[in-house]
Amino acid sequence: MTEEQDEPLSPTVKKVLDAYLNALKEDSEIDDEAAGRLNDLLRKGKVPKPENIDVALFPAHDDKAAS
């Protein structure tokens, strides 16, 4: 991936991300919504920060924030 946000992803990177998303969706331990959020994050065209990956995979729930 690139550091620049405006650069499009190469066809090879797109193929890798497609295969990765398919593998995530086939894994019964990974929520499809989390896989979708991670996919969206990775396709932005720049290297995501670790905390953004955590938020994509494990979003804060309103009921946990209230306690």
C-alpha cells in the first residue's frame, strides 16, 4: 500500500484484498461487519494505523461505554 491517500490501488493489491476479505468472511469467528469495516479501511489506499485496525475489528459498543 502507499502512504498517499489519492493513489489508486494496483490490480495486484485489489486481488490480494479480495482474497483476504473472502477468507475473513469464511472464518466463523470473524463477524462479517468487522470484516467489511477492515476491508474498507485497507482499501483507502494508505497504511492504516494500528488503533484504526482495532476500531474496525472491535468497535466500542454503546452499552460498554455507558458502564
